[in-house]
Amino acid sequence: MPLELKLLDATLHRTDTQTRMPFRFGIAVMTAAPHVFLRCRYEIDGQVVTGIAAEGLLPRWFDKSPEKQADQEIDEMLLVIRQAVGFARQAAPAPAFDFWRQVYQSQVMWAREQGFPSLLAQFGVSMVERTMLDALARAEHCNLATLLRENRVGLDLAAIHPELAGRTPDEFLPAQPLPKIIARHTVGLSDPLTAADLTSETRIDDGLPQTLEDCIRAYKLRHFKLKAQGDVERDLERLRSVAQVITEHCGKNFAFTLDGNEQYREFPRFVELWDGIQADAALSAFFENLIFIEQPLHRSVALDIAVANIADWENGPPVIIDESDAELSALEQALQLGYAGTSHKNCKGIMKTTAHRCLIKFRNASENTSRYQMSGEDLVNIGPVALLQDLAAQAALGNTSVERNGHHYFRGLTPFPRQISQLMLQQHGDLYTPLANGFARVNITNGELDLTSVNAAPFGVGVEVPMDGFQELSF
């Protein structure tokens, strides 16, 4: 029987981080963001165990309301974390899934009353969920993959997807977590592509590659994530430039995804971009290596049957949702509309996505197809906690190609005290390697990340991360 959990207490710490270069995505340009650590102590089977979670508070993703200032969005992200912790304090002792469901349902009702977007509200739940899974894995002396595959969390798949009644996670999840993942490199909308794009003012001399071509050389990249900005002509021009660099350095040995970043509110306008791609001989050949298109339609219309005519798009590529995957029923709605699947980010929830992964595998088997898919996407994740827990989840779910961009926009673990880099280098010498200054950076080799030490840890991290020097926030 799954072990029961009871939350005893929690602490929340914050520090501020700055990027080494701007990250432009959709309507936002990121140059700095707070980073928070949530630690929760649970009573599990008579023992007291601490679990941790962390996330960069990135404005303009959970809530893309253009009238909101970044500080307001950050305050709301902190509020939903505090609120979820409050509901966790009130939750009755229960196995992990039932405990999570209590917090989730309370947060849903509260968010509706407050008018908060579901994606934002459930981010708070996901933080509590991650601390819970970390603590449970420590108590069970196993890793996250084992927790999920052997269903030590008590996950009721049918409670999320009724067609999975009577099925269990071990029927669909990998027998072992992936030992490596392919790093799918983000090409931001303002990222320099070649040395010609740099000036004396924008050039960075910090020991890490900056341009796309330098990143390809340094990391031996072969998977990429490209961005659209909603202007067909400008998108086509940017795609031509990116395609030229990738094909010059990778030949035909590459694959990529295209992120629509919710930039289109009318599907025909996005099809216009696709038609422009197909009409361009060089781009059409380049797009033969496309894996899927991610969330081209704004979340306000992406699941609207009157707008999202995905199923009617003849000869169109696979399209998945990302930001629209906010409600538990969103994936089923999307599949009915003709979407091919969804993404996983830890900030959207692990219990939910585990059920999504099972549904996708079930649909592929039932329909004898490989059409349905789950991707792994990033939210500028960096260590020492958020990145490692995300990798552990992606490995457990079997997501082989995962967007990675935190290492590109941040200079390793330099935003944190040197002691944390030393811990990561000692515990995760396969995932990290030292910079010249002794701080740790992510080690991408032959376009891949080695997850041996991540999978050996309870939930990715495996060491106690000190909170020295971080600001403790009140609840």
C-alpha cells in the first residue's frame, strides 16, 4: 500500500538571478528573475522527511496578460505557492496522489474565486507536489521513476483519464528511466546566430558559447527548438537564417521543433506561415526534419472548436499544446480537436503528466500509430534543484528529446554561492563540469546529457542544498 504523507511545516527562500544574455520569447524578454526554493517537512510512515523544490519565477509565461507588470506577476507566483502550501497544511494524511488531489482541488476552487489563470494556480500546486515526491522517494529509498512506475504514489489513472480505467502506470512507463536525453537547444528570437551578429557591446567573454554556430560546435548539438513571433514575413526571414546555420553545421543530421509561443489568434494566419514555408524550396527541405509544432494558437482560443481547426488541416504536421495544458481535461480536449499531444514541464505537474503519458501510449497502441506524442520543454531551468528534478521526471516519463536552455542563458551556477557548485560537482560529476572560476556548468557532450547520477538520486538532487545567503520569505 502507498505510504501516507502529512505536511508538518515549510520554508520558502528566494534569491535573484541575472542572465548572461537576453532571452526573447513571445512577448517577453528575460534578463533577470527571482529563483525560489520550497522545503517541506513531511511525516511519512512514522519518520520525518524533508523534500525540496525550486523554480525560476519567469514572468510572461504562466499569465501573459500584457497589462500586468513583471513585479505583479512575480508577487502572484509567490502567492500561489503560499496558497498551495496553506492547503497542504490543511490536507488530511493520505497517499501521495490523494494528498495531491486534496491540494489541487482546493487550489482550483480558490483560483476561480480569485480570477487567477489555472496554469498559474497549478504552478503553486506543482511546487508542493515536487517536495512531496522528493520526500516520498527519500522515505522509500528509491528514485522518482520507481515511485511512478510501481505506483507507490497511488495514482488513479482513471481519475484523470476515464478511458484508462483498470490500467496501471507500469503498463506504459519505461522499465528503466532514460540514461541520457538529447538536449534540444532553444534558439531565442534575439539570439545571435553567427559571429557577424555580435558587436563589441553584445559580445560576451565568459568562457561559454554565445552564437548558435558556436553552441553547435561546443556541444555537438543536433536537436533544436525554434521560435515564431506571429509576423509571417519576419518569421520566414528568421527561419531562413536559422536553417542556413543549422544545415551548414549539421548537414542532414538534425531535428527540430517550432514553438508558436501562442502568437496566433486565428488558425488561418498560422497556416499562412506554414504555406510560406512550403513555398520556399530551402525551408521546405529544412522542415522535413520537423518533429512537431508547439502551441501556435493563443491559450484563449487554442481549445476552441470554432478556432482550432487542427483536425481539418490536410497534410499538416503534428501540433501539440503547451500553455493550454492547464486543466486536467485539456489533453483529451486537444486530442479531440486534432492535436497530437502535449508537453511536460514540472511546473505543470508530474501526477497529471504521468497520466497524460499513459494516455498517449494507450492511444498509440489502441490505434496502432505513433502519431500521439509527449515532448519535454524547459522554462529556463537551472540547477541545483529545478533542472535536476525536471531531468529526473523526463527520464521517468521516457521523453528522449528535451528542450534545454537554462545553461545557455545563465552562466552555469554562478548565480548561487560557490558551495552549491562544489556540491553539484561532487554529487553530479556526469551532469556538471567546472568553469575556469570553479563554478559548475551543465556538461552537454555530443548533444546529450548523462543522467546516471540524476537517476541514482531519490528525485534528481540527492544532496541537501544549503539555503545560506538566500532570503527567507514568510508564509
